[in-house]
Amino acid sequence: MENYKNLFTQYCQAFNAQDTDRIAELYVFPFELVSEGKRYEFATREVFLDNLYKRLGIYRDMGVNSILFRLVEEETDNKSAMIHWTMLNAENRIIIDFNTRYHFAKGQLRINCVEVYDEPEKLRKLLA
């Protein structure tokens, strides 16, 4: 559990610093993202960084200033963790919160698959 907490603490620090390179270091490539029943492959770090930069821009435009996480569940046998993310504005008010499951590469504490749950629907409502 501590390893997962350490990894996502690093993730938060990198996100809050808008350091896309540090975020990318937490992933292996290629990796897969699953959202709303669709699968997306990020074949290279460069493809991921391009997407991540755009995603961070959306969050900035929404007023997101920082994120926090809570480890909801971990499956050490399956090498996965469910994270509850909370995105805050500069006044520390919640803008959006959502759950995401991360799967880890065999023998590594690096992400190789992300399952997005409720974020897309919540983002659509906020951006409407």
C-alpha cells in the first residue's frame, strides 16, 4: 500500500507543478486507457505527452489549481489500485472529483493501463 501511496504522491506533485515529463515517468509505453467502453493506446511517450498537455490545459481552463488523491482500493495480486481524485481551485474548493483504476506493469511500479470511470460524464456536465 505504501508503494502505491508514494507513487500517487509523486503523481500529485508532478500534476500540481504541471510537470508533464515527471508524470510520463510513472507510465510504461505503450499503455492503454479504457474509458466509456472504448480502448485507446498510447504507443509512445510523445503521443502521451501531447495528450496530457491538452488535458492539463482543459483542467487549467476549468480553474483547477491542484489535485488530491485517496487510495480507495488496492489489489496487490492483480497489481492495481483504485484512486479517488479531487481537483481543487485556488481557494481549495472542489471543482470535480472522480475515480480511476490504475494497473501496473509486471515487476514494476509503473502504470500500464488506466480505467477511467466517472470523469468523462462529470467533465461533460461541467463544460456544458
